[in-house]
Amino acid sequence: QQITAQGLRAGEIIRRLRNLARTPDTQRVPTDCNGLVEELRGLALTDARVHNVRLEMELATGLPQVVVNRVEIQQVVLNLVRNAIEALESVPPERRDIILRTSGGQEDTVEIGVIDSGPGVDQKIVDRLFSPFVTTKPAGAGLGLAISRSIVEAHKGTLRYKPQSAGGACFMLRLPHAQG
């Protein structure tokens, strides 16, 4: 009974968080993804330096605009960068690298990728990675990726994980082009 009650309680928390992420009155404006990422540069670099991580930014030129709530998408990108920094704690300092990349995607999309040189995601949880309460962190709540995906999906985009052949993780945020 307690497990059922806690499960229902947890489900209600997730429902409320997802509704918060989907609020229809959030202002979405045509946005340059590179500008959005550039605004995060100082904060992301400071966090990376504190944890002895090298952060490189690779921003593609000539990308079309996307229609987004800038703060929400920046929250997602910062969450992904922060997750990457935490994943790199188990890697020797000389191998702690993150690439924050923008690029043109398939099917009229723009992509923002966060690629790290860490251990990657354990294959046992890959299928549940974006589910609430799934975490590999000792003190993690397992809500960051679930909320991030809800935010991205509310923008008609996708957030996916793909393993790197050389090790590490890549999280790819894909957003549709702004309609002319």
C-alpha cells in the first residue's frame, strides 16, 4: 500500500512538473540558436573550470531560426552541460572534455548537442534514461532529463541520447525551424 501511495504521489509530482513545462502562456520568439548558446558561455565555462573540465563550443554558421522560449531551452542546455560535467568526475582531469555544438539537422531542424568524453550511459538504463526517477547519481532525483524532454517536446522538438563510439555520451536537442 505504501509503495502504491508513493507511486501515485510521484506520478502526481511529475504531472505537475510537466504541466509547468507546457504552460501555454510562455513567450516563444524567433531565436538564433547560436545566440542562445552564446548567452550561456560564461556560466557554462565557469562551471566547467571549477570542475577542471575543458568546454569547447562549435557553433555552425547560417542556421535558421527556431521559435522557442529562450529561458526554457537554455535551462535544458545547462542541465545537459551540468550532467556532462558530473559524468566527467570519474575521468582523469586530462580527459575531461565537453563539446557544445550547434548544427543543421535533418527534416528542417536545428540541433544543439552536448558531447562528453565521460564513461557514457550504462546500457542497462538507456531505454529508461528519460523516465522520471531514473538516475545514476548518488544524490540525483532523476527528474532533470524527464523535465528537459518535456520542455523540448512542448517546443515540438526531440531530445535523444546517442552513445559515442570512442566513449562518452552525446545528448542531442533537435528543434524545428521557424516557419517563414
